[in-house]
Amino acid sequence: MQLFAHDVPELPFPADTDTLQMLWCPLDHEPYSQPHPIVRWRKAEEVGSLLTKAPEPDPDSDDSYLPMACVLSPERVEEYPDGWELPDELMARISAWQKDASNSDDWSYFSHLSAAPGSKVGGWVDWIQDPVQFECGRGHEMAHLLTIASWELDIKSGRRWAPVEERALLTPHAPEEVQNPTDLMIQDAGSLYMFVCLECPERPVDYISQGS
């Protein structure tokens, strides 16, 4: 993945950088049987000559970690914290609203209103399992940098989060490329979450993956 400051100015680029590059080793790494990602903050004008053809992956690579080549089309969305990160009192009010007869359209906070599912930059984490707090080596709390997800959405959440152009395709027999356009599979339909320290000037990154 490659992102530029002119496309995503909200990213916490270190001083004198304007390009984020994320690569990973497409082999299983411990402790969670996940690919090993590497993040580089760079300056676009110093990248140098570009390859005309992408190198072939190692023959031992796990096919589930080799994404389909694609072009990113970023879209900004409004979301709210994952339900597991809300205070108990607020979550109780949300649960009561979901069960209320006035909610005749069967809206769900987790599926339609909280953290957006799928691969994304910034925002709230759409946790699959219990939330995890990250600190950098200097003890600073780290913020969500990006999520790489196996599945962009499901039939239920797609009602809110699918691109408008694709919502008509979201049926019980929807083509897999709508839900999994990159053909990735991390753990058991899981996600890889990356975090960045906003206080350290070099912007160190850490990560964890979770499966369903």
C-alpha cells in the first residue's frame, strides 16, 4: 500500500516526509500466524527510479497474503467507536434502542453505526475480538494507523458501508469480489491492525492481527 500526503493529509507524516509505504512478508509469522508488515515514511521526490514490473513473489509465499493488484479510491466516512469501547451505560441505552419497536428497519449499532468495517486508514478500530491498547517503546499510547481486512463487509453491514455503486450486488449470492476484492485472507477472515505513536517524531509503528 502506498499513500500520499496530498491524498490523505490527516495521516501523521513525520517531518520532511509525504509518502507512506506499507509492505509485508507473505509468510506466516508468530505469534498469530500473520504476515509481517513493514512501514516506511518517505519523501516522494527521493524515491528514485520506479520498477516497470513488480517482482515475482517468493514461490513459498502464502497465496492468502498476496493481494490482487488494485488502485485505491479513498472515501471519507463518519463513524463512531466500536461498541466494545463504549461505557456500559451508553451501550445499555443503545441496546434498548435496538430492541425498541420504533427501530422497525432493524438498524444495528455494531453493523451500521459504529466503526466502519474493512480496510481503512485512521478512524476507530473495528475489533473482531477484545480491544487491545498499544504503547510505543517510550510508553506513549499509540493511535490506529490503518487496518488491512480480509473482508470489506458482509451482507448486513453492506447496507450502510458498501459503496453506493455496489449495493445492488449485495444479495445472499453476492459475488465474492464485492466482499473480498483484494482476495486476502488473514487468519480466519480476520484483520491486521497497525498503530502509530503520534508523540515520537519518527512515528514508530506496531501491529496485531485478530481472527474471527
